[in-house]
Amino acid sequence: MTMPGHNLPILDARKPHVHTKGDQPINIACEKHSVAGSVSQRACVFCGSRVVLYPIADAVHLVHGPIGCAAYTWDIRGSLSSGPELHRLSFSTDLREKDVIYGGEKKLEQALDELIAQYSPKAAFVYSTCIVGLIGDDVEAVCRKLTEAKGIPVIPVHSEGFKGTKKDGYHAACAAMFSLVGTGDTAGIKPHSINILGEFNLAGEAWMIRRYYERMGVQVVSTITGDGRIDDIRRSHGATLNVVQCSGSMMPLAKMMQEQYGIPFIRVSYFGVEDVANALYDVASHFKDQAITHNAQQIVRAELEGLLPALTRFRNDLTGKRAAIYTGGAFKAFSLVRALRKLGMQTVVAGSQTGGREDYEQLRNLCDDGAIIVDDTNPVELARFVQERQVDLLIGGVKERPIAYKLGIAFCDHNHERKIALAGFEGMLNFAKEVHGSVTSPVWRFAPYRHATEASNQRGIA
């Protein structure tokens, strides 16, 4: 079965998840459980909760389940800490056959008792995995008992993997964090104060963003969850604005805080020139303070004076090149389309794992006619889309890297394992350097698969 707008075969069950921009309005299927057998990129509920909570550095993170679940999500983000690094350790109750038969509650209680005694954390998160949901361990009861005995919050995370998709894991993580919000002292918090939600401090990006706001005269109460601290989360209800970066993962928490504490929120992005500038201007506009607005303008002006000439040099080599984007959340894809356009590049394939209908509508509006918009693609589909659109650059994560290299095209890592800062004005320069270096590398001339594909296209072979 082929799809309108391209000549590629595609599974019938996958047809609703793919849209080619043209005259027809977008009506893309999304936010569904993955198609069995399609080798979906979507992860489970447990994985979604772990990627959100993982960067909280002064808490114990205990996976209640088989050892494989903990191994799969160990050190899953490149999140840096300015102090404690408990998040870098992976703890598991290592449930086995005997525990499945007789229950794992005693094992969980013993593990928590030992970990809290050894590491003296500010809190402990207990992640329920699939097997825990099946055997019926009362994780909440164990957590309540340890909370009373140890005097710290021991928080259950209802993240049984089979309950849904990665996006459901985001909700479970936000619910767990919300149990902490409102339990801390708000003394010393100023009227012009914010929480930064959905910034995970990959390669130190949260520190860069925090400095921008502090230079503007805005107090940052907490970053949730990059370089996160339990005490900061507990007092985060004292901030007067939530600034949400990764809207897919953190919007539930922002809405909970708005409903419970009346804290408004705005959505921002810290990727790309326009989006970073708007993230500063939008916060300044919210506070309606002339000094803060002036400081934001000064910061943007100073940063762009050095950045724009460098981008112009890269643009000279990259104009007309074609890119494919596949991200976890769709909101990041918006920024990448705009950032690539700043470099003269065209986005011809764009998709995400967890986007919603409104996200894909916006993504369609950003892309040019003929662009393929795809939800929850799989490696075979993505490889075929990349080949047909003769892409020069693929932006994705660890799962997409082998696809790019096997096809002999450039790759840019924009996932949560990366070690290079790509947010902020400094990050835009790093992004441009990486894209330019990858796309213009002479190594692709020696990629046999790419030569064969190009030769076939020249002969008119599909």
C-alpha cells in the first residue's frame, strides 16, 4: 500500500499516522498505543516517568521490578548536577520468580531501609514496573510506612509499563512531584520569580538558561527537573510564573500548579535564535517591568552581535540542503525546523514519538509543501522516507543514528543522552557547527549505500 504524496509502501495500520503536506488538511492519528510488530520507537510508561524524574540529584531512585528495567533506564539522560549525584546510581529490588509468587513488599521495604540509611537522601522515588502491577504489591503502603519511619518523603510512582505509552509516564512523574509541591517554606521568594519546567540540564543547559533570567532580574526558584533538588520542588509553589520548556512532559505539572496554587504558565523553547529570544521576552512581558524588559533586550542584542555573523558563514555552505527531524516531543521539532531554516536548510521529513493533534498541525504549518509529517515512525519507514526525500541530514536520537550512518548521510544527536549543549544562544552556535561539520564532511563521498541510492534515483528507479 502506498501513501498519497510519496511512492513508498506502508502498512495499512500505519497509514493514518503519516501525512504529506499539500492542499489537504492534516488528520493524523497520534497518541495511540504502538502498532504491534512495527518496531515502534515509543517507550513504556515506566521509561517515561524515569526520564522526567531522573535528574533530581539528591533523591534515591529505586526501581521496584526485575533488574532489566533498571538497566534499561540507567543514566538515561546526560543531566549534570552542581552537587549531589545520587541520580547517577541505579537501584533495583531485582524481583525474581520467588518474589513474583510470594510478593515483593518485604524486599522493597528492606531495600528502602538500607538505601536511606546509607545515602541520607532528601526523598526517595519508588517506580512500579509491569510485574509489580500484575502481582499486586501495595507499594503505596510500603512508602507510607517508610515515610513515617525515616522522616523523608518516600513517593510511589505509578509507572507500570503496560498501562499506556511514554506520555502516560510523564503524567505519573508529574503526579509524584506534585505530592512534594507546597510542602516547603517560601520565604525569600521575590515577586518576579519563576520555575523552569521541562529543562533537564543536558550538558549544563539549565545553568545557561538560569543565568539569562537572573541577568534579567528574575529569580529562578527551581528547575524541574534538571539539576533538581527536592527542597526547591517543595517550595516551587512560591514562584509567580511557570515557564514550560518540554511541554509534553511537564504540562501536567504546570496545570496542576495552576489549578491548586493559581500559578500561570507559558510555553517556551530554548532551541534556535528566535525561540530563545522569545523565551526571554515572553517572561519579561508577563512581569510588565521596564527594567526586566530592558535587560532582556540587552542580553539578546549582545548575544546576537557575535552569533549572527558566525551563522551567516555556515549558511553559505548549507543553503538548499535537506533535513529530516525525528524527536521525542513535537515541541522540540518546531524549534529545529526554525533553526534549520536560519541555516538555509529545508525540512522535508518531520515527526515525533509523543506529539498530539495540535502539535502536528503546527508542525505542518511550519514545514514546506511536500514535507512528510509522521507520528511514531519505525526504522524501516524512517529510512525509506529519508531515502525518497534525498535527505542530507537526519536529526534524532540514539535509535536514529544507525539509520543515518547506514544510509551514508549526516547525523545530529539531539536526544537526552547528548553531551553538547544545544540550548540558548551558545547552543545555537554549537548546533550550527555540528550540522555544518556533519553535512559538509567528505566522508559521505565514500558511503557505498548512498552512491547506490543516488545512482538509482538518477536512473529513475523508485
